[in-house]
Amino acid sequence: MPPVATLGNIQILVYWNDTNRHRRPHFHAVGPDRASVFGLPGLDQIAGDLKGKEIKAVLDWAEANGDVLERLWNERNPGFPVRDQGD
């Protein structure tokens, strides 16, 4: 699957039918040695071991492109859509 974006050596990925393990809408940030999973829409780190500058780069990109991440999640996981935090 092609990445949604590449930030240096970190790839941003939204997988198809990816609802079993993390049990909520999310995206993956995968580097050569570390990876993390971030929730949607809140952008909290659910799992993983990205650190400092890596997390900052991912979150800066995700804040600017949250609509893209949410749209891709909803297209690829239609039975488990992103909802507003108040829902």
C-alpha cells in the first residue's frame, strides 16, 4: 500500500479494514526502526515507540492534513467511521 505521505524516513499509512487491533479510527506512522499509531480525530498516540522530533513531525503534518486522514479512514473502513470527539 502506498503511503499517504512521507516525512523524512517516516511513512504515514491508513490501512484497509484495520479495525480489529486498535478498536478505533487511527493511522500508522512507520519509520525504519520505530513505529506508532495515532488516533483520529484526537491525534493521541495509541501505541508505538516514535520519539520527540519524530512525533512532532507526524503531529504537525496530521494537524494540517486531518481532513485527508479522516477521509481515507472513512473510505477504507466504512463500517467504523471517524466521528467528532463529542459523538
